[in-house]
Amino acid sequence: MSDFAPVLFSLLVILILVFLISRRFNISSRYERAPKIHTPWSALDKGIDPTKDGDEK
């Protein structure tokens, strides 16, 4: 059991460091698939008709 404690402590420290680094550099948001701006092609994917203005109902 005493041999397992340093391994567990090291694993915990590594996980905390990975978590803090990923939050610092915002790594997860780099790989988002949804575009932030609607182009005519992405609007069609969402079911929005790009030929109509947004003001008309």
C-alpha cells in the first residue's frame, strides 16, 4: 500500500496540471465544430433560407 501512495499522488498532480493548462489556453474551444458566423452554406445546414432577409416574416 505504501508503494501505491506516490503513484496516486503523482497521478493526481498530473491531472490537476492538465486541467489547469487546458483552462488557461482554452484548448477545448479550438476544436468546436459549429461555426460562429452563419455563411449562406451554414445557414442552409441549419434550415435558414439565405435568400430571405431576417426582417421579413
